[in-house]
Amino acid sequence: MMSTDPLIDRLATDLRPVRRRTPWRDATILLVLGIIEIAWVVSAGLMRPDMPHAMHMPSFWWKTAGLAAVAVISGVTALLSLSPTRSPRRGLRIVGGVAFLMLGAGWLVDALQAGGPAVLWHRLDPAHGLVCARKIVELSLPLALALGLLARRGAPVDSHGTAWAAGIAASAFGALTFALACPFDDPLYLAVWYLSAGGVVTLATRLVLPWLTRW
């Protein structure tokens, strides 16, 4: 019977030691990246000029709290799913529930507003909305790239689910960062332009990330 030792030796020749990854270390990397991005927005003078007034508005806290919750839950889901023993599906269901509650709260904030087509078009403000969507996509890219690099070092059993979670986390954080500079708090405006930008980032991550992972 032929010995398998030479074969094992050849296969082991190209192996290199890999630093053990932990969710806490990965979360710290993402947290530092997020702090740097927010600090850049503040230091560049991009904060909305009416921030003291905005902090007393329910719509501002609905926007920032909802985006923060979605970003944190989907980010944790993505990081935990990099382990072969964890599935992202439960986390994605939680994210969906939080997003549903966020939209429901936005409906309550918006309930007293009314108007015809002219008012609707004014509230949507496409000229500014398209710019907002583009900036959200740009601010989402650093976190999406970081999650992609972390995913290459992980071993997700559901690469598609992990990609969805990573895309949602990146887009929600990009929107949260931009929310500090965006003077628009209209729930209708946010539902259209923020969700459009988030959908682009999430879909792109879902399509690209599985091709970049090793598993």
C-alpha cells in the first residue's frame, strides 16, 4: 500500500500560518473605521448647520436611532456568520423586523402631513435626493470593503446570507453617517432616497462578496 506521507507533505508545503480571528477583534476594526469616518464628517465641517434644533425633533431621532439599530444588528450578524457554526438567517429576520418597526414609526411621524401631488414632489425634492443617495453609497464603501476583507478570512456556511448582512450593515452605517450632515428629516424623503441608496449598496455587496470569499 502506497504511503500518503509524501502527498501530505506536498499539500502542506504551501500552507501558511493564519492569525486566529475573533468577532471582538473584527468588531473593533469596524468600530474604529466607523469612528474615523464620523470624525472626518465632523472635522470637515459637514455637520448639518441646524443640529442643535434637529436634536429636539422626533424625526431626527427616528432617523438616527433606526439606522444605528439596523447597522449594529446587521453588522453583528455579518461578523458572527463568518464562523462555520453560525448562520446569518436569524439575524436577517431581526433586521427585517427592526426595519419594519422603523418604517411604522416613520408613518406615525408622517401621519399628520398631507398635500397634493405638488406637495409630494416638493417633499421628495429629487434634485437633492439624488445627491443624498450618491453620498450615502460613497460613505458605505469603506465599511463594505472592510467587511469584504474580514469575510475572506472567515468561513461562512451561508455566503449569500453573510453578503446580505454585510451589505445592509454597510449601507445603514453610510446612511447613519450621512444623516449627521443631511438636513432632511421628512420620512417620505428618507424612505425613498435612503432606501434607494441602501438597496444599491446591499445588492452590489450581495453580488460581489460571495465571489471574494474562499468558501
